[in-house]
Amino acid sequence: MADVARREAALCSEQFGSGVSRGCRAAADGSLQWEAWGRRWWGFSGAFTGKPGGRDGGGGVAPRTASPPLSPLLAVFLPQGFPDSVSPDYLPYQLWDSVQAFASSLSGSLATHAVLLGIGVGNAKASVSAATATWLVKDSTGMLGRIVFAWWMGSKMDCNAKQWRLFADILNDVAMFLEIMAPIFPICFTMTICISNLAKCIVSVAGGATRAALTMHQARRNNMADVSAKDGSQETLVSLAGLLVSLLMLPLVSDCPRLSLGCFFFLTALHIYANYRAVRALVIETLNEGRLWLVLKHFLQRGEVLGPTTANQMEPLWTGFWPSLSLSLSLGVPLHRLTSSVFELQQLVEGHREPYLLRWDQSRNQVQVVLSQMAGPETVLRAATHGLVLGALREDGPLPGELEELRNRARAGPEKESWVIVKETHQVLDKLFPKFLKGSAQDLLPSSTL
């Protein structure tokens, strides 16, 4: 009986990758018999039995049943260790992203067909030299636009990755619409496709930059390269499917401009909807200015810190470039922008015990912050919170008692006394900020791109 009990007891257990743990028992013939196993989220199952010294000469484990048939296919398109190696929002985002990529691929086929038609493909009277010149001007315009846009907005896309991602895809739809309409107005054809290509190059910059930021968010095991590579594989598969469908669609709609335009509008609507759902599915745990204001406003009104899911659901996507608070907040500005005299410097330093200096211009509702070299993430978060609290003094809505009193004084007093309000908000923050930081540190992290 003891021998039977020993055989029935689990000898060992294993857990490989993202699979669930399974045990191993001793079979009656002395072989190792593994329990049924499966992968989370997918429910694949199978049983394996290992026999020492099998007939095939391998002394390892011989499968009694075949491996799950879809597992190798999923391994090609999903990061290693999925779902534990990626963020929880990875799957819904990628599914909607694949839908939008498929719709965009079909729309792109219609746009390419229109551009080639406008250049003169299939027209015996068309000049090769003119078509080449048009193509070169189109590409040159796009290259210059790519450089200028990357210089102008490159540093602002990290903190607002969701908004710029949505902006890029909508602008891409506008560019394809211009390409489809270009052959209808041959006089403006060159100018139209130049504008379209300029928009597409802006899309490539914004899309690539935000894709890098989102990959950093999705990768949870220092596996950014793997997540990015598998995203490329998924996009390639979707594009291939789009090309195959385009081969069937173009002959049906190419001879009917109205049908072609109707298909384009339907695909564009699907593209925008899928993009919105994809971006809305993202739950980013870092704080940009917009999410920080939402979390801080809720904290000041109710004394609670919003969790990441709630804060991301409340974050505006269409107008997220401009927070609802009418405040211009600048972090990390040079010191010479804040002061021009010894007296102003003394006012600025008075009451500042934290490693940052802050100036509030009430007339323009502008807050500028100089950060010390010793300023860490907590200091940056406090400085941004300090600036938003000053902006809240100019807004309507409930505030804690100390801030309500300061709001009345700020509205009644002269603007030249702003430094006094700044000094006193330091004292208020000494009480409020530790509670706010404790609540936000559990779920949300300050973003270095605030």
C-alpha cells in the first residue's frame, strides 16, 4: 500500500514559459506520466507520457498525443512568454490594430490605383519624363516634410503617444482621400499628390515614434526587440491578407468611380473606429500632463487617487493634445527665463525647499519650473503637481479648504503678489502631496516626459 501511495504521489512539477504548472507521477511500468497541461487564455490541452529507452532510441520523453496544433503558429506571431511577458492590454490593442491595418491596406490599394491612373499608367499619350518628374517632386516634398516635422514635434510624442497615434492614422486617411481625388482634377494633380505624400511622411514619423513608445509600454521583461519584431510579423501577415483581398476587389470597383469611392469611405470609417478602439484599450501606467490633471483633480475633489484603468478611460483622445486645464506648464526651463534681477531671484528662492524653482504668471496663467540637477522622478512629479494646483486656483470647482482660501486671495489680490501664493502653496503641498504620492505610487508612475 505504501508503494502504491508513493507511485500516486507527484514526483515533480514543471512550468515552462507562460504555461500552467503540471505535475509528474510514476506510472505502473516505471515511466513518467505527466498531467494534462494547457496555456492560459487559449485552453489548449494534451497529455504526455515519457518512457525511458524508447524504441526510437531516444531516452527522453515520447509524446502520447500530439502537441496543440496552433501553439507553433501563435509562437510565430506572439512574443515569447505571452501573456506574462507583455502588458495586460496587449491582446485587445493588437487585435484592433490588426483590424485597422487590414482596412488601411485595402484603402491604400484604392489610393495607389488612383495615383497610377493619374500619372498616366495605361495611357499611351502619357509622357514618361513627366510622370518621373511628378514622382520625384512628390517624394522630395515628403522627405523635407519628414525632417521638419520630426524636428518640430519629435519631443512631444512620447507623453501623448495615444493621441499622436490616432492623429497619424486619421491623417493617413486624409492623405489617401487626396490621392483618390487627384485624378478627378488633373490640373492640380501634382500639387495634390505632393500634399498627400507630405501628409504620409508626417504619418510615418508620428506612427513610428508612437509605436516605439507603445512597444516600451507593452514590453514587461526587457523584451522590446521581441515585441517589436512580432508586431512587425503581425502587420506583415495582415498586409499580405489585404493584398490578396485587394487583388479580388480592384477589378470589381476600378471601372466604377462611385463604387470605388463608396468602398473607400466604408473602409475609412472602419479604420478610424478600429483605431479608436485600439487606442482606448491602452492602459498606460505613467503620468503625462493630461492624466496627471485628471488624477489630481479627482484627488482634490474627493481625496481619492484614480487607478490606471479609470484614468486612461477618462483621458480625452480627440483633444488630448490640450489638457482641459487652461494652463501653460513648462518643466525644465532655463533659469534666465524666470528672473532678470537679484530681487526677483530672492523672491523666487524664498519658500522653495524642494530642488526646483517655480514662477507663476497669473496674467498669462503660465507656470515655468527650473529643475535642479538633484531632481528625481518624485521631484518632477511634485513640480508638475505644484504647477497644476496653481492652475486650479484659476478654475471653478471644489477644492480643499486651504486651497479654497488661496484661490480667493489669488483672485482678489494683485498679480504682482503671485510669488506669495506660490510660497504658500508649498506649505499646502507639504500636507497634500505625500498622500497623493502614496496613492499614485501604488498604480501610476510619473513619466519622464511630463
